[in-house]
Amino acid sequence: GGTLSAWNTPFEVARIESQSGIMVAMGKDNSGGGDDGRQKGKSLVGTMCSIVEERGVGGLYVGLVPRAAQSCYQTIFLVCVPRLLQSL
């Protein structure tokens, strides 16, 4: 269950990268900060391509192991523990 729930990690990485890029752009407008190369409003596919260009394909899978571990932990407590408590 834990590994299957991590199938969308590349999409989550791109979503987070896109959102952080928008926040940086908004901060730049308000505080006069520098441009870090991110574009405001870039598409999901465009963000994924940028990540692959900058960090390689592995950049799309950042955080895969902790995410799978969290899913395993949740599965244990949401499925196994209630079953054990029912048997008592």
C-alpha cells in the first residue's frame, strides 16, 4: 500500500515547485527580491521539464522514500491496529 500511494510523486514535486515559484514571484513583486529563474504560471508539464533539465529525472522523485514510509505507517495504524483491537 505504501509504495503504490507514491506513484504520483513526480506530479506532487512539480506542483510544489510550481507553487513555490509563484510565491517567489509574488514576493519579488512586493519586496523587490531577485529573480531565481522560475516563471509565474508555468504549466505542470513545463515545470516537470524544467526540473528534469535542472536536476535530472531523479529530481522528480525527491522525497519518494519518506512518502512511501509515511504511507506504510498510516496503513499500519489505519488498517492493522483497528483489526487487532477488534480481536480483543
